[in-house]
Amino acid sequence: MGITARGIGLLVAAVVLLGTGFRFAYPELTLLGAAAGAAVGYAALVAAWRPRLTVTRHADPDRVARGEPASMTLTVRNAGRLRSANLLAEDRCGERSVPVPVLRLRPGRDTEVRYDVPTHRRGVVPVGPLRVTRRDPLGLVALARAYGAAVPVWVYPRVHPLTAVPRGAGRSLDGRVDGVPHGSITFDSLREYVVGDELRRVHWRTSARVGELMVRENVDTSLPRLVVLLDNRYRAHPQRVGGVAESFESACEAAASVVTAAHRADLPVVLLFAAAEPTAPGAATGSAAPGTHDEQTDVGSALGPLDRLAAAELSDADEAVRGAASRLRQDRLGDTLIFLTGPGGRDDLGHVGALRGAYPSVVVGVFGAAEPTPPGAAGLVVVDAADGAQFAAEWDGVRRW
């Protein structure tokens, strides 16, 4: 509960009048002070009344690409039985407030408001809760309460269609790495039998030795395994317009395009951030969502990685690329590495180039650079692009994986 400036003035006047009236025996001043105090007390009681409101929201849709339209429908219902609601209300939508008329709302009736959700910036846009302010007729006391839960609207990076797919590499048992034009199934490991496994995959010799059924796990060694490393450091994206690093937004669009294309082609892909834990505040719209603290996410569907890209923020961890390169060298998560960075990340291409022994194909996307990257930098395939659309066009033109 908050008392307004008018209420504070009236309360001070009540104390002064009561004190003066009692001290000097002026009943008129005492009566005025008592009336002023009673008015403040009445205002507090009126403002403290809590209306019974039911708030429901519906986002249409709740997950969109950057720049696509999205709307929110808010329904406020008076669940009370006796009194009409006559309130001041506003809904929180990202960084702005939307007024909601709740005037003379009768018991059992509802009012509906529909407004557009801003999608010009990638991120998680929190919508809500509804903030209802209750005031007394004299404007002495104001009490604000929150109704309903906040609903997030996910604004994903734009996805550009990609048609080209890396060839992949086949690994033989003697350590050779060869390009494989045709599919091949290779033994990978053994695991315990579970209900539903085919009996023809049971490895009987091992099962007899360990005393329980063991089945073979096979992998298709010809399928390319993509690893997307997104450079989310401040120093990699130094140029900003209105607080937004457009080179980072373009890199996010490229990452979303690669992940979506791999998902549609049923290819295994892993999405990583150079700085796994964003620490710089206010770098992107919304707050860090679940998934940004994980170091890697195996893509079973495109939903999880796109959520991570929507919530990705810039970090001030300048040495993150070196640490990420060290982890990639040890883990060997795939055979095709795609490194997406900005103009400030070209100084670290040497760390990425050192991964060519572990990853036969390494492609680097540099966004927003004023000058093209020198040809053959660190022996890598470098794609210079101004935005995500140009990256998609250049990607489809790459002939050397």
C-alpha cells in the first residue's frame, strides 16, 4: 500500500490539527483533525479492498521468428458476486506498458483486450502480470496488486533455407578418416537388452560371458555430424546500433538456419556457445532462459536449440574461444565444425584452425566485417556475410567441405 502526496499532506495536517486543538483547547481544530484522520483511514480501507479478478492470456502465436507478427489476447473477468470493479490496470509487455480498461466491470462479466507483441528484437518477451491499482475517491491512498502469471513469447532468429549439406566422414577401426559417398552401418558399442529390441541384434557370445542379454548398437558412419559453435563474446561483435549487435543477430540467424536444415535432413547436430554462461546483464531482450547455462544440447528436435538461440546473450568472457576449442578437441563431437563469429572474432581463427585434425571439415562464418577475411585464413573455409540471408546464399555455394 502506498500513500500519495495528497494523503501524506492530509495526514500531517490531521496530526498538527489534533495536537494544536488538544494543546490549546480548540474543539474546532480538534474536529477538523479528526475528520482529516478519518478520511485517511477511510481511504486506506477502500484501497485495501481486493477485487476478485480472473486473468487469462492467449498468445497467437507464442513462438515467432524475428519480425513476424504476434499478438496477445488478455481476458479479465470479475469473479466477485456483489461489487462492480472500477479499477486502473496496465499489462506489462516487454519494456512497455499497455493500458487495460477495467471500468464498471459487473460481477460475472469480463473484458477483453488484444494488442501486438513487439518482435523486432530476438529474445524472450515476458508479457504480464496484470498490474491493477486501486485508489480511493479522494486520491489519498493507492494500492497496486499483480494478477495472473507472466507468459513468455519466444522471438526466434529468422531461419533462411539451406539446401547444401556436408558430405560427412567415415571412420574405420584403424583410425583412417575417409569421405563416404554411400551409407554404411558400423558397430559402435554394446548395451543391455531392453524390451522391444530385435533378437537378431543380440550379441550371444558376450551375453553368455556376462550372464545377461547384450545387444549391438550400430551407427551410420557416412552421416555428417555437425557441430555449430556460436561466438557470443562482446569483443567478437563490437559494433552496436541502438544497443543491438547486428553481427551477433546475423550469427544467430545462421546458427538457426543450420540447425533447422540439419533437423529436417535428420542429421545429428550439436549447438554450442563459445561462452557457455552469459554474464553480462542487459545484452538481449528478456532474461536468460533454461538452456543457456548448458554447455551443449543434442538436437532431438529443433525446439530446444531455437529456444537457446532466442535466449542467447553476449558475454564478456574474452578467452572463451580458446577454452571451447580445447573442449572440442577432447570430445570430438562430430566431423563438420561450423564456427559463427563477428568481425572481432577473426583474431581467434587460429584456435579454430587447430581443430582441423579432429574435425575434417571446418567452416567459418564471419558477419558484419568491413573488409573480407584474407583468403586461406588458417586453412579454413571462410564465408564472409553481411547478414543471415547472404550467409545462406554463400553456404549453398560452398564446394569444398
